[in-house]
Amino acid sequence: MSLSNASVSSGATIAPTGGSALPFAGSGARGDTHQIFATADTDLRTRRAIVCTVRDPKVLATAPNGYTQARCAFTLKSPLTLDNGNVTVNTVRIEFSYDPETTHTEIEELRILAAQICSDADFESAVKNLSLE
């Protein structure tokens, strides 16, 4: 498939199927960050984690609505032990930025479109082959 002709469904329902639950737990939020870990991963060097951050809108006179955008980001870190014994960290980052006037319905639509970008075949070559075609 091609990025130039990509297609995702607006108003779709997204639900994972198959697989098994991978529980995460954390020690609580600190400021605007909360880090959670995959409880099934017992080796601290290769334990998967998700870093969750939020930033509230702030007053900014030059912004279109007089406020900065609200921000929410999730960074999945998945360490991998390489053949040479070194550890690298594969990372996925999902970030939302939206105006305070954005409705919950509009935010949900952004989430649905983002989920499809992560799973739709039209975007697969960009991730797997680093191809923008």
C-alpha cells in the first residue's frame, strides 16, 4: 500500500482481538508524569514500560484561543538484548495536542484515526521499510 493513497475510517470502532492481557503497574504519578511497567517482565534490564505525560493548557495571548494546547503523550519503551549482549530500547511515541475547546467526541475521533495509523496496512511500509512512498 502507499502513503499517497492511504485511507482510514472516520467514526470507526477500534477493538483489539486475540492475544492475551499484558498487565502494567506503576508507583503513582509524579508531577505531570506516570511511568508504568509490564508486571510479567521480571528482568529489570528488559522490562517494558510506558511513560505517560500530560500538560494542561496555559494562558498565552498569542495562541489562537488565548491558551496553549492541552498535551498528552504515551511513550512505550521496549528494551531488546542484541546478539552482542548490548541492550537497545525500541520506542513508540503517541502524542495528542488539542485546543481546550475541542470536544470529547472530536478527541475520540483523533484517537480512532491514530489507532488506524498504527495498524493500517497503508502505513506499514513507512514503519517497516522507512519508505515514504
